[in-house]
Amino acid sequence: MKKERGYPKAIVTPKGERAIQNGHPWVYGAEVLPQSDPLPDGELADVVSQSGRYLGTGLVCLASKIRVRLISRNANDTFDPAFWERRLRYAVDYRRTVMGDQFGCCRLIFGEADSFPGLTVDRFGDILVTQTLSLGMDRLKPLLFPLLCRVLAEGGEEIRGVYERNDAAIRQLEGLPQGKGFFPVPGLEPPARTRTIITENGIRYHVDFENGQKTGFFLDQKYNRQAVARLARGRRVLDCFTHTGSFALNAAKGGAAAVTAVDISQAAVELVAENAALNGLTEVVAPRAADIFDLLPALAAQPGKAPYDFIILDPPAFTKSRKTVPAAMRGYKELNYRAMKLLPRGGYLATCSCSHFATPELFEGMLRAAAQDAGVQLRQIESRQQSPDHPILWNVPETNYLKFYLFQVV
């Protein structure tokens, strides 16, 4: 006789069943069949086929198109604090293994890739910065955040504070308010300031985790920055969309002759200047406030020798939905075309996209078209992805989002 599980059931269509069987953790509202008993908002529910076969257990959100986010496919799991502690330990141990000496500055929780759907936790030394984008995870915060701090402390990693960056508009899709501030973890006295200093690849950065983009610093390009540094010696580098100056500083440390770090945000440019000073690189790195789409053609129109022989393009996501993909690809093409036209023959180009919707096939097709229009050929040096603290689940395409290419333009 089957043991009664006690959770309400979400009965899914054959399409929803196939998606789960193929390994995807999302059940859309359109895939849940109508039933007399409503599902509990923000709570656990079993997902079953029309024949009653158990498919998994997940967290419900009635306001979202994603009706259930699976956290387990094991009918024997019990979702008590011990379950969540095991999950957290698994995620932390994975980062210790794959990040090595970079463990002090990495992403500890990467949402669905760690079976914490909608939850991001970045570690900046003794500060954890979180973003919670699903209702179920939002309700679990009082359990998860103290547990995570304890797991880290047991490994000798003391945490001073947990800061929430829940100012993302996407929270509204889950019926959640926006806001930011320190989360009250018992026993922790958070610092008075919302800035800290981190070290990545031997370079120090001021991180403004209250006002910076996302959680304050982009950790996913960690090893791609090292790849740029290896090519930078003696070169004149233009770092576009520099944000905190991370690519620019890695290039400078790699021996670049000169680096111009450009961002449209004056606040970002000021932070780059601080970071350059922090690393003794002010003689090499020149921050500049400008719109890259205006700057690249203006530079190309200047007479004489090409001003740069290495250009780095690290733009924000140009598309966050399928319907805006065509416009985004036009933007990517314009950007890359301009960079290719500006570079001399034999120059180097680093280019990337952080949008899941700009698939590798679309992005590579765009690069081919841009190169053809620019009258150049691309000699590929490397094709890379996000660092392994942002693990990719092959059955969850949304976790595979960062595309990074290094070329010589010939």
C-alpha cells in the first residue's frame, strides 16, 4: 500500500509530463489541469501525471506563469531543515572543489542549477548578497540564510552579513514586493557600510553591493578575464561597458600598454578610477564616460593609426525575452561590426553575450554576418562560457547563458 504523502497534487498535461521527464524543473500554469482544490500559494505540492504517477515535488506560485518549480523528484524526500541543510552543504562543497582559491569570491547558489529555484547567493568575502525571485524561496529565507551562514562558519568561513538585493522588477511576477537591505540573521551584526573590498584573480575591487548592478559585481566572467589578460601584454585596449573595470584591470595587470575603460554611467566610471588606484594601475587605466554606440564610429572616423589593437565588448543583456531577440541581434551586430571596423588587421576582439535568449547559434551567426559586412575574417582563439560556480545543467537551457569568444581579426 502506498504511503500517503500529504501534499496537494498538481495534475499536469502530457506536455507538462514530458517536460519533467526530460529533466526541466518548471511546470507552467497552462500545463496544470483544472482541479477543485486550489494549490497552496508559496507552499509545496506534488506534481503527478493524469494517471496519478508521481513526477516530483515543487513550490507553487499562483501569480506566476511558472506555476510549480520542482525541488525534488524523489518521493522519499522529506522537506525538513535537514533536507535544506544537505542541499546547502552540497552547493557549498561543490564551490570549494571547483573554485579552489577563488572560493572567497564566488556564486554559492545559482538558482535552478542548485535546486534552489529563483535564489541567487553571491559571496564577497564575509558578505553574502542574495536575490530571491520566487515566492517559495522567499518564504524559506528565514530557514535558509541562517543555515547557510552556519554551514560556512563550520568550514572556517565567517560571515558578517547577508544583504538582500530584491530590487528586481521580476519579483512582481511572483507577487513579491521590491526592496533591499540586510536580512536579520540571528547572531550577526551587519556592517554599517554597504561597500566591501574583494580580491579576484589577484586584483582588488571596491564592490557597492547596495547600488551596483545585480548583486554589485559580475562573478561569471572570472576566468574569461584571465583569458583577456593573457593576450593583453603590450596592447592598447578598449574595454567597453566596463562596469567595475574588471576586464580593464585584468588587461592592465596582464601588461597592456594602455587601457581605456568606458561606461555610460558616471558612477561606474568613478568606481573604475577607485579600483585602478586600489591596484596601483592609474598610469595604465583611463576611465571614460561615453555611449559605446556613439564612441566606436567616432573613433573610426578619426584619421591616422587605429587607436586600439584589442577591444573588449561585454554589454548588458540586450534581450530578456524571445520577442525582443531580433532587435537584440541587430544591436549585437552593430556593436561587433563597429569594433571589427575599428581594429587593425591582426588586432584582437573579445566579445560576449549574457542573454540566454541570444543562443550560441544566433550569436555566432551574428558574428559571421558582422565580419562579412566589415570585410574581415575572424580567427578564433577561444570559445568560453561562465565560470563553474554558475554551473550549467544540460537539461535546463536557461542555466547556459554566457557566451564568450576571443578572436584575432585578420
